[in-house]
Amino acid sequence: MLADTHAHLDFPQFDADREEVIERALATGVGIIVNVGTDLATSRASVALAEQHRAIYAAVGVHPHDAKTVSQRELGELRELAAHPQVVAIGEIGLDFYRDLSPRDVQRRVFCQQLALATEMGLPVIIHDREAHSEVRDILRDWVRSLPKDSTLARHPGTLHCFSGDLEMAQELVALGFFIGVDGPLTYQNARRLPEIVRVLPLECLLIETDAPYLPPHPHRGQRNEPAYVRLVAEAIARIKAIPLDEVTRTTTHNARVLFGLRH
């Protein structure tokens, strides 16, 4: 079984054929899909999808692009959504200093508020980090140090979605208990640091994901991505680490089960 640990199947790119996309994923061996919210509306939609499909789980959270929209009322609604039994993480949360669609001080505040929500709910986090590596690392380090040391969350606090930092950052976060999310860019000819990070890090630290509908792996680059293509990411990891594909599939799916507390 393959696990796509980051997808956005509620996005409008799937409105015409969402059920067919899910069926294709199941047919290619994808048995777990974590559908990730980016604001309140998509968080609600993620929960609704998870209620309809046994293979789909939900994450709820507000992306840094939309941090400026977050109020105490919205945080309260996120808390209510996070209590749903099919919700397995708080995310996609973090910092994005590339597009800066929300002021940086607001991004920091909302990021920390959602980390506090994760602590309260006992849920791992799915982290977005773009051009904000040092601040994300420092905030996560402080957050993990604040967690009860004997808690499940302290052992496995979350994952760095579509990791774009360097090897040193990856190793420091892995030492804190985080997993590293690997997506389609691993398969690109112009991939730079990511193949070396995948080669060096233990397989037990990696998750595979698509970020569908974005970041399709080769040879689908330029097209819409979908969970069925997560197999191509697993195959790339197998080639880089010179290990069997079955080992990649088995271990990364186990990692997903451990992080998100999945039973199936």
C-alpha cells in the first residue's frame, strides 16, 4: 500500500472528475490519502471528503498565504474541525516569505497559534516552509521543546511538506522527530539538493506525497498532479537509495501510519 500524505483533492481542478481520480489512486495501490486544508473552507471540504471515503483522512489548518484572514472565531472553528475523528493533523501551516501574501508578523502569529492548537488537540503538524527556513526551524525547535517529553506528539511532531531546505536543516528537524515530505520535484532533471538529502537520510524519516494538483512528477510535469502519481516519487527514492521499491512503499506507509496514528 502507498500513502500520499499531502493532497488537495477538494480543489476546483478536480471538480470534473474527483471520484475518478480517487478510483485511479486506489487502483494503483494508494490506500491512504491525507487531504490537507489551506483555509477554513478547504478544511471543511477535507473533512467532508474524509467522511465519504475510507482511504482519505483530513488535515485542517490555515496556510500562511491566508494568515491575515484568521480571527479568534476562525481559530475556534478550526478547533471544532480538529476534533473530528477523521482529522489526523493540523496543516497546512507555516511561513511563506516568497510570496508574502500575508504580512510576516501576522504569519508568525498565526503559525504559533496553530502550533498551540496542535498541542491542545494532540495532533501532528504539516508544515509549509518557503524561503523562511531559519525562522521555521527556530519556531519548531521551541515548540517541540515545550511539549510534554513523554507524549506521542513530542516523539513525532509532524512533517515538513515538500521539503526545500538543506541537508543540515533536514537532519536537525529529523533529530527533533519530524518526517521529511518528498514530492514530484525529486524526479526533475534540475533537482539539486533534494536527491542528496534523500540519499543521506534514513528511509525511516521520509514520507511521500504529491501536493496534487501541483508539482506533478516526471513524466507528467506541466499536467495536473493526482495521488496515483505518488508511486513515481517512491520509484525515484528507490533508485536514489538503490533499494527495492517494496521497501520504500512499506517503510514510508509505516511512517505515515506512525505519524498520523492510522489503523488501516
